[in-house]
Amino acid sequence: MSRHGVFPLAESLDHVGPMARTAKDAAAILGVIAGADPADPTASPLDVPDYLAGIDGGVAGITVGVDWAFLRRIATEEVLESIEAVASTMAALGARIIDVTFPEPEAILRGWAVQCAVEAAIAHRRTYPARKQEYGERLAALLDRGNNFSGIALAEALGDRRIFNGRIATMFADMDMLLVPGLPVAGPTLDYMSSLGEDPEAILAIGPFTAPFDVCGYPTITVPCGSNSLGIPVAFQFVGKPFEEALLCRSAHAYQGVTEWHLRRPAL
């Protein structure tokens, strides 16, 4: 997919994709925006499939992996309950739920923080620090870190990234999709975010289920699946193999066909 016209946070970590009310709408938009672009030589030249052609094909026989120990170590009880309900729903639709072991993410989470800071500093080098007074404290702190990391720190992050990507590929050999939460908490409140402080690595506390897929580049689709005691939405992700977006959209569409979380709206 072309990144032309998108201002990056970190070019090698960013995911570009549609936001929509339903998985079916996301599939329709994806079919329009995916594909090669002469303005972005990093966009895949592969032909774009018709993501809507098999959208109603269901999930019978699809293998979905879950690392429950990994989830229980990080996610809140309310999030876990929602993910368990998703797994039960998918099983009822004919999917096969299996236990898998997710690669230990600690090293690549640290590496994500290094790469994100360095690549963000590159993206902002025309205006930072020349116009530092126009930047917020958190972004300025991230860019300062990026400008100060050593080449050794970046090389270590890239090495950890290669190892992690190999382990992810091995894990996916036995399944079609991975099921993980979107966040370890329901949508984080301002108080929760403030409690993390200014350190970009501390902010990764909300990213253990998203940053790994920035690192390996595998496609994901995020779908609402519940709410916590305050009415804040909970979401899950299906993670697929490279270029398996059609399967992700079809699976999310099947889930939404028997649930109503995506139809709920907050009282404003």
C-alpha cells in the first residue's frame, strides 16, 4: 500500500490502512487504496485481490492461535473476558482455536522505542530542533532521544527485529491467524496515560499487542468486542500472514455478523 502523502511517525514501523464502521466497509476501502504507486517505490507491486469477493465465506476450518499465558500476563481481566468471548464466538462459527506461544516481545519493544525515536527524528529534521518551541513536550522528548541514540543501539534493535520476525514466521506456520487484544486495557483514559510519565519506553505499556506487528509488518484488523465497567470500548485484533488481508476482513465480517459491538454508539 502506498504511503505517499502520509506524514510518518516512523517509516519502517508505520501501518497505513482504512478506518470504517464495519469490516466489510474496510475491505471495500482497502481494495481502492491498496496496490503499487509510482510515487512510493516501497509499495508492493503485487496485484490487489478483490477483498469483497469472498467476504461472506465464513471461517469454517480457519485456525486461530491464542497465547493465553501471554495475554493473562499483560491484559486486564475485563479485556481477557472479552477476548475469551471472541474465541468462543469464532469456535461456534467453525474456526479451530489452538494454543500457541508468542515470541517474548521485551527486546523488540525496547527496539521499537529506539527505531521509532530515530525514524521520527529523521521525519522532523527540517523543523526540529529549529522550531522546538512549537513542539509539545512528549514529541520533543521523543525526537531528542532519537537524535541522541547511538548507532550501536540502533544496530542492536535491528538485530533483535530480525530474530523476532523469524520467530513470528515460525509461529504462523501452524495457524492462519493470531487473536490478541487491541490494547491491554480498554481505551486508555487521560489519567492512565498521564500515569505512564514522559518516558517513551514507559508508554509502550499500552503497546505490547500492537508494536510487535509494527516490527514484523504483518497485517491486522481491529474490531470492537466489548466494553469495560465505565462503558469504554474493548477491541481485539486478528493478525494474519503477509498479504492475507482478505482472510482478516472475511473473519472480522463473520464475527460482526453474529455480534453487535460494532453497532453500538456512545451517548454524546
